[in-house]
Amino acid sequence: MSRSANLRDLTVVITGASAGVGRATAHRFARAGSRVALIARNAAALDEVKREVEERGGSALVLPLDVADADAVFTAADAVAAETGGIDVWINDAMVTVFAPVWNVSPEEFRRVTEVTYLGFVHGTMAALRHMRPRNRGTILQVSSALAYRGIPLQSAYCGAKHAIRGFTNSLRTELLHAGSAVALTIVELPAVNTPQFDWARTHMPHQPRPVPPVVQPEVIADVIFRTALNPRREVWIGMSTLKAILGNMVLPEFLDRYLARNTYEAQERIAYVSSERRDNLMAPVGDLHRTRGSFDNEAANRALAVPGPLARLAPTLAGALTGLSIGVLLARALRNGGATRGPRGFWR
């Protein structure tokens, strides 16, 4: 059977499918002819995505629900499996956030972000496992962020949820390995992406939110998700900014604390003030803002580096080894030239 035929037989479930990265990912699988099950809260927006999927050559099933509702997620997974015969790929992408310092975020807001952005992933993963483990195949892909490694100001609830996703996913991975399961588990860590979240996220800041530059288009992320779902890696880091944030935090976390404190308040705010009529999607969807891209087309890049996490982690080790080797070579040369002593022309002569 050809690869294209296999893709047409693929059943893919996407949470957060009504906008942004989730919507772009639905389009990407549709172009391969796959069957796509679309999960989000807004039924009208999902109907639009369904039409877009069909226009691109795929087929779609609309499942309006809130991923914070575990029973609804489980019921949806059962419906997809009954309709298509099984679930091959499950992509967890749904999220909400609040822009504010911790002391300006209410307990209810923290709870809601956690229920959607963390527990929504847990619910989706559990639902997928119910159908994948008996068949001993399938791929679960978590759409995460560089902020799963490095918290930043004004997004403590979101950063906490992303850190939790990484811990949960790593624990589950070891359990699947222990069970000898063939179910694949992968996580992609994203940079800043040009999605509508910055137009509809709740904020308690005076200025409209924005992504921290550099920014990439959601279609770039969708393409990496598509390739990773078909050829799962343990982890994939997308964008040079993601690599810098994760590796920098490993090497110089205290320096990053101070750097982010100085620079990322203004980097997350636009010049425009927040209107008193601004609506947000924390508790309920905002219908007219459901689209693939956000408001930052003028600066968003159409390409980004994508590197397997284990390979990227070698960078500090290799850098340290090369530095040590260079120092060793300089010392050896100095000793061969009559010993290493301080001199006026440099540290060694």
C-alpha cells in the first residue's frame, strides 16, 4: 500500500481544532486525505473547519465539547472509534491563558487554565489510551511550549500547566515502556506563534497582549506536527528561540530570571490599550475570532528550525567539551614553549 493510501486511512483527533495551531494542523492532515475529528467548544467554528478540511481533500467529524470535561472527552473518543474503526493519532492542543502577575490572577482563573491547558491534555491522553492500548498501536502528540522548561512573567498559570504536561508525559512514557506498549508518545515544544490567542486571551494588563518575538506562522508548526505524528520522536523543539530558552535555562537559570524580569513585560504588550469591551475566551469561546492566524502576519516567519530534543541537549555538552579541548591545546602549547607564566601581552605567554 502506498504512503498516500495509508494517510487516507488515518484517523486523527485534534483538540483545540477551531483556531490557531489546531486549525492549521487539521488543514495539514486534510491535504494528505486523512479523516480528522475536530474537538473544541464552538460548534459553528468547528463546522467552518470541517468545510475547510473537506475542501482540502480530507473528511471531518465535528465534536463540540470542553476538554475540561473528562466524560465528554471519553464519549467523543468512543464516537470517533465507532465511526472510523479506531484512532491512529491523537493531538492535544487546546489551551487558555491569563496575562497578569500572580497576585492579580484569581484562584478561579488559575483553576480554569489548569483544567483546560493541563487536565485537558490528561483527559485527551487517557481517552486515546483507552482505544490505542488494546490495539497496541497509535500516536499521542502533546503540543507544548518552550515555557514547559522556562517560566516567564505574566503567564504563571499557563507556564505551570505546560510544566505539568511535560512531567505527566514523561511519567506516562516510562509506564508505556514498562508495559512493552507500541503506543508512541511525543511532545513538541513551540516558540511564539501567530495565533488568535493574543486577541482573545484574558488579560489584566493595561495593554493588549502579544507574543514574545520572534514569531512564526501556525502553518509552520502544523507541518512539524504532521511529520512528527507520522515519524514520532521523543521530543521536538521548534524554533531557535525555543532552543535558546531551554538550553539557556539549563546552563544559566539565574541569569535568565533577571533577563526575563527586565525584558519580557514590555515584550508581551502592544502599544494599544485594552478596551473595556474586550471579550476573552477563558470561560466561553469568542465566536468571531476563530481563525488560523492572529494579528502578527507582518512579523511572523514562514520557516523554523525543528530539532529532536535529545540531540539539542547535546549542545551544552559538546560546547563544554570543545572549550575544555581548546584550553587543553593552549596549555600544551604554552608548556612546550617553556612553561606557562603571566606576561604583559596576555594571560599566557
